[in-house]
Amino acid sequence: MPLLGVIGYVLHYIMGTDWWAAPFNHWGIRYSYTLALTTAIGAFLHLRKLHFGKPVLIHQENLTVLFLALVWLSVLIGGKTTSEHYALIDPPSLKLLKIVIFSFLLTHIITRIKTLDVLFWTFIIGTLYLSVKAYQAPRQMFASGRLENIGGSDFRAANDLAVFLAAMVPVIGIMFLKTNWLGKILCTCAGVLTLNAIVLTRSRTGLLGLIGGAVVLALFVPQRHRSKIIACLIVAGIGFIFLMDPRFISRSKTILDDRQNRDSASQSRLEIWQGALKMISDHPFGVGAGNFYQNIGRYAPAYKDRDAHNTYVRCAAELGLQGIALLLALIVNAVLMLKQIRRKVAELPDKYRTGFQLALSGAAASLAVFIVAGLTGTMLYFEVFWWWLLLPVCLKRCLDNLSTDIAVAKIEQKASTSALPKKKSSR
């Protein structure tokens, strides 16, 4: 069952626990690689049962392959990164290769709406785990009053953790509407604890993403579900306000501050972006994937070895103008796919339409969280961001298979009806 491999990989990615990897450590390869390898083998053995259709790769996947090739080409152009940031973790070229491999497993295994629901529940369980850990976190896990080092390696920083949690809030919301009372209890617990964990991160990036996701969810969801969604958003918003502490409120207010009242973190971002623009001007083809850290000190000396804190600025600086153009093409194409799927889903019978519309709306809102958060945070090599960029591919294949099933059911029903013996008319 390749789906089990997907579930295991996602949970391991989110939780980052080591105890279940202990029996495999003597192999000398990372546990995530073991999961990806076994999932790939399972997918190959059950290739005919996956029903991902033709062609094997569609436009969004082809763009992703092109982006990966561009990242590897940038290594040749800009040279190998020497930053200490990659002393203990994979450089971007290797990390993105791993991301693309698993993302393509995801798009070829999650091809039914039931499997998509299983994937969403997996994310909810993983998010609940992180949120409980955040609630129980001791004081030493807070740096400058902000929660860090919770879950997998992608969530070690407060902003990254907050963005992931914010992206899961729409998923929790739509599954609350789709499920029975037991599921609603689970989603309620997950939702409350997730919002509390976002507050503990004190992340303005996460807050911006959360607002962007809420707006898209309210606008993207079909009219027939809008009142329910808005009601849920209002309740969640009131609860979020009650969970806020004075420190989170004071940090959030600085988002709208002018230059004179801007705090040091906000001011430093602007100065880093100014230096990055000079870097882009000097290197229009990019300085190479992962090389932002070792180059920003030349253009903004006060911020040597610092991150860009902006997905789009860092993409343009490292991968050049062609890189940012390709990233924007991926985002635009994902949005267009979601809109096209939305139009086709509206034509489905009532029996199938509601659940699909809710899942589609949740996926769109979560993607919006990542896109908006990318304005003040770096999502470029954030694995779950790429999963969501490719989630429209899963939705398209789910819709194609559902449409085929409906068509076959109609043909079979018509055939069985015509095969029934006709009643003799009485004279």
C-alpha cells in the first residue's frame, strides 16, 4: 500500500521523532530516505492500481523538473556553497532533489478524493502532535520569548513553524465541516492548540500568512458554503484574539509601523532586501543555490551570513531572473489549475460536489498562506511548500478519476436498466 509510505513520510517529516528510526540506523541512510525508497518500490509494484492517467507528468510537474534543473545549473554558475548553514544539513540542490522525488510520489499516489482526505487527516494528526508539544514546551525551548526547535528539521525556526501551522488551519477547518462528530472533536482540539502554538512563536510572518489564507478561503469557497466558512473564521478569529498575549500583540502591531517606529527586525529586513537588489543587479543570472548567505555581506555588511527573509528576493538573488520567473510561473499555474478544477467540480452531482469543493477550498487557502508568508519569510527550500505547489496535480487527478467513475456508473446503470425484461402490456 504506497499510501502507507506517504503517511509515514509525512508524519516523520512533521514530527521529527527518532525512536521509530532506531531499528534502521545501522543501515547508514537517513530514515526519510528509507521511507521514500520503500514508497517508490510500492508505487512501482502497484503501478496499474494508482490511476494517475496520461501523460505521466503534466505541466505543473514539468515546470517543477525545470526548476530543479535550474537549481543544479546554478551550482555550476555560482559554485559550491561555503556557508556554515549547510555544515550539518543538505545543500539546496540535494534537498530540492529529495523534495521533488517525494512530491512526484505524492502526485501519483494521491489520485482519489478518499486518499486526499487521508492525507489531510495525516497533516491534522501531525499538526496536533506539534501543537501539544508546543503547549508542553519547557522554558529552554524559547529563544527571546519565541518557541523554536519543535518537530522536524524544517520547523526549527519560529517563523517556519508558524507558517506551517498557519497553513494547516484551513485544512483543519474544512475537515471539521466534512467529518462526523468524532472528527469534529479532533479538529476542534487541533484548531485551538494550533492557534495557541502560533501565538507562542510570536511570528508576524505566520500571522500574515494566516490572514491571507483566511481571506482566500472566504473568497474561493463556493457561495453555498460561504456562510459556514465565514462563521468558522469568525469563531476562530475571536478565539485567536483571546489566546494572544501582550508580547504577541505588540509584535503584531509593528507590521504597520512607519520608518520611525519600525523595530530592528523589520528594519533589518528592508536593509537586507536593498542589499539583495544590488546583488541581483550585479548577478542577474544568480549567485547559485544556497549562496545568498555568503554573498549578502558584500552588499549589506551589517548583515553578513543572514537570510533574505523573503522567498522571492532570495530566489532572484540565488537563481537569477530566470529563477524568479519560473517560480512565479509555478505559482500562477497552480492558481489557474485550482480555478479550472473549481469550475469542473461545480458540474459534479450533489453527492460528490460538496466534499470535493471543501477539499479544494482548503488546499487553495493553505497555498495562499505559503505565498503570502513568502513575502517576509523564506519558503524556497521549505519541503511542504513544494507539496502544496503540486497539490493541484493531485486534485486534478482525483477529479479525473471521479469523473470517470461517474461516467462508468451511468453506463452500467443504463445497461442494467435496458437488460430488464419489459412488462407485457395488458389489453
